[in-house]
Amino acid sequence: MILLVFAVLAGCGGAPPREQRARMEVALLADGGAQVDLYAAGRLRSDTEVRALAGRVAAALFPGAGAARVRTRKDRGAPFARAEIGRAYRTGRRPFLRIDTSGAARELAARGFDDTAMQLRLPPVSATVRPDISDNHRWHLRKGVPAPLIQVGMRPEPGRWYGVMALPVLGALGVALAFFVRRRALAAPAAGLAVAAALLALPLGAGRRGADLGVAGLLGGTALDVASVAPLTALPLGMPAAMLLGAMAVRGLRGPAVRHEHEAPPRDTGAFW
């Protein structure tokens, strides 16, 4: 039995090593920065090694962008290293950049990762990515296989932000007219306008259009954050307008109030309340 156990152990030891794999997500941000998330925990001995490898991979993907800030994060309980690069590309009317993944592939292969799945995420603006045969912005960095040279061209359209910014303006105007105009003939359409603006905010991507301003280089930092959230204010404006429309509908279904004989008839002012 002892000899048999030793024979089995020797056979296992002689088997070829299992291929090491990792996962990497590269995100270009609207303000010209980038993030590199490296999921390699459990395959390296410590989080420190994962952070160091993520920093080298980020430097290889974006040379000349300066030192990256690397931290350990968790995604559904699984730790990963995130490298944050301040200036990964130059914003403007038509930003264009090349991402040479060969250096990152060498860094990963040197640490034993023979196959790394790479995902590229872009700001929500019109863009072209090449080579991208499957059109899913995914590649594999494999040992012994030429790494792709990714070319990204973005076409921001700041006019889209101005278009969706009209929604909260119309919503505020509708709410103001609905609550302060005393005639139902004007109050009801105004409230409907505010509700319509709120309903259109999500389908029109009101929360994403701020990226066009950032990629175009018009805004950055806190100003870009505020501009990205501003079109979404059409949503809360639609709530009081919807409540007012509901109250109008209930009052219309109930019909005119019944008067007693001793009560004087009310004057017709055309007011809703």
C-alpha cells in the first residue's frame, strides 16, 4: 500500500502544471483618466504582490501617464487590485489613443499568468475600437501569442447633454404652472408636461450624457459630476405633478360637490381648488 501511494504521488507530481489565468478590466473614464482592475487574488501570495503587479500592468498599458495609485478593493467578497491613472488620454473633440497590450502581457506572463482575459470599458459616447472582431471589447492575452494593439477613437457630442438638460427645465416649468396657475385648463397640461419629462429622462439616458462634456474636455472634476446628475432632477419633479394629476382625476370622477338649499351658489372663478 505504501509503495502504491508513493507511485500515485509521483504520478501526480509528474503531471504538467495547470495553466494560470487572471482577469483584467480596463475602464477609460470621461475625464481623461483610467482604471485597471486586476483579478489575480489567490494566485499570488499576498495582496501586496497583486497591487504591485497591477501597478506595473497599468504603467505598461498607459506609458507616460504618470504613477498610478493602486488600492485593494472587493467585488462580491472577492479582492482585486485597482490602479487609478489620472491622465490616460487627452480629452478633446475627437480623442484617439493606442493601447499596446504587449507590455502588460509580458508582465502577466512573468508572474505565471499564461492566459489573461481583458475587458475594455469606454465612456458612454460614440466610439470605434479596433481590432474588435466580436464587437464586445474583449481580448485574451496569451503567452506566446502576439498581444493586440488596441486603437480607440471617441466622438463626444456635447449637444446631447443640452438636449437632456431641457427635461428638468420643462419639468420645473410644468410643476410651477400646475401648482400656481388657478385654471384647470392650464394646470392639467402643465402637470402632464412635468410627468412626461420625468418619464423620458431614463430612456433618453439623462444620467449618461454628462460623459460627452467630459470626453470633449469641457468639464472635469466636481463640475462634471454635477453636470452628469443635473438632467436626472427631472425624475423627482415628476412626482408632485403625478400626484396633482391623480387628485384632478379623482375630483373629476366624484363630480361637482352637492350643495344644501341654504348654501349660496359658489362663484365660477375657473379655479381647480
